Amino acid sequence: MQTFWNFPAVSGGNINSINNAGLETFRGNEIDSLTREICQNSLDTVKNQEQPVIVEFKDFTIQSEKFPGLNQL
């Protein structure tokens, strides 16, 4: 099985490139911005309004040679 990064467009949403001016908000405090974006995306795609959305973050270390798609990323 080949591992790769996949960032699908949201149904009905816009496909943004890295040159999008809105992505400037990630500069300076990338971790906070990325965390906020992940949580917002999770809330936007709720499957069951009766169930809570649970987002978990775990800190880990990986050797760079084992990082999937490192060169492409």
C-alpha cells in the first residue's frame, strides 16, 4: 500500500492553492492556525448532529526517511 498526502476539496467548496491570500493567516503562528482550521473543518462535516465532534491531537516524532511523501510535501 502506498502512503500519500491527500487534501480533498469540500463538496461545493473552493479549491485553494498555496498562493491564496487567505493562507497568509497561517504565517507567524502556524500550529494555532492549523489547529483552528482542523477543528473548523471537523465541525463543518458533522455526520450526525446528535453526536459530539471529537478531534484528538497527538505529539509524535518520526525519522525523516520514514515520513510519507516528504519530498513531495
